Amino acid sequence: MPLTVRQFPCLSDNYGFLIRDEASGLAACVDTPDAEAILDQLAQTGWTLSLILNTHWHPDHAGGNEALKTATGAQIVGPAEVRRIAPLDREVVHGDSVQLGETRFDVIDVGGHTLGHVAFHAPDEAVAFVGDALFTLGCGRMFEGDAPQMWAGLQRLAALPDETLVYCAHEYTAANARFALSVDDDPALTARTAEIFAARERGEATVPTRMGLEKGTNPFLRAPRLAARLGLSGAADHEAFAAMRAAKDAFKG
Ligand code: ZN
Ligand code: FE
């Protein structure tokens, strides 16, 4: 049975996601960037929120938990680190699964941006909600984890089927594309960035993306192949990733 995804911009550059399992009519939101915006979307759709899925503890992902819990009584599911700032009803770790009606989400450890960051993957629907772990042509900053941890998490995402629709939590794609072009001249990337700049000119979202597209063009997933460009021939994969992350952090494009 299908899963309906309703994506909407909120805060300065976040995306909020309301999802509905059509078999049961049950609805959830992925992260709580802005409780008011989510309540407004619920009012527009007439959906009743029964579940909140948190990817990580940052305020633009869990900051609306308390207000939404009060307003809807929804159950909140996420990694333990969410308790640093917000209420949580059920802690999940890598390998757990969460059910929304007939839709099953597998919890994937993608720590690195924050230590406990998780992604939610619905294999039967070929969709994944990845928070700030992976972005269209980018990845999250490595605030809490180290490169081996974050690289391992990204490899878990890269192992998902190519057709997987990947919902990332921010619209950072134009800046990511400018950086990608500075480290990679692969024709597939050049073509894709042209499409991205045109889409952004038209005000269109570049989320969701597809895992296969990211594997072919995302400079962080391609870091081992681009290592020579970073002066790192013979480096371990996670070292190439760390160098790519450092280059992006310093990039002023
Ligand atoms: Zn974050
Ligand atoms: Fe964020």
C-alpha cells in the first residue's frame, strides 16, 4: 500500500514532512522543525498525527516535539539523544523498526553529524528520511562524530537500492552544487548541476533525490574516487571523506 509524503518548506531552509500510510490512514511527521507549520499542514490535510519520527536532537529537528505532543498526543520515536532537548516516548537504535500502519520503517545508524543520528527507511516503499546525514549533492557537517563513523553511516545509506527516494531535511543544494563542481568535473555532475541551478531559478525543490543519482554525483559519496584531486592518493576511504568534508567547510563559493 502506498505511503503519501507531503513536503513543505519551513524555518529558513528546512523541509518538513508529513507522511500518511494509506492502508490505515495513520499519519506521522518526520522531525519537528516548526510545530506551527506542522499543525497548519495537519489542518489543511485533515490528517491526525499519531507518530513523530526524530532523526537527531538538533532544535530544527526536535524543537517542536513538546508543542506537537501537547496538541496531538502523538507518540515520539527517535534516538536517545533527543532527550537532550525534547520529550521522547520510545528510543530506537540501528536495526529497530517502527510501524506506521502497514508501513515499516527500518532504523539506520547514520551518526556523525550528531552521535546518535538515525535515518528511517521504508524498504517496501523505497523511501528514506535521512535528516541532516545526507543532502542532495552534500552531507551534514560533522559536529559530534568522527570520519570513520560518519563514513560508515553514509555507506549504509549508499547500500540502499538506487531507486530509493531520499528525503533530506534542508535545501542546501545550490551551494552544494557549486562546491561539487570545484572538486569534480565528471560529465554526469556537470549535467546534473545545470538542472539543479535551473530548478532553483524556478523556485523548485531539489528534495527528494534518488540514491543512485547521489552515488553517481555526490562528492562525499565519491570521495574515495576523488581522493587524488584532494592530494590524497592511497588514503583510506574515510580519510578521503574527511578531506572532502574539510574542503567543503572551508569552501567560499
Ligand atoms: Zn542537524
Ligand atoms: Fe538541520
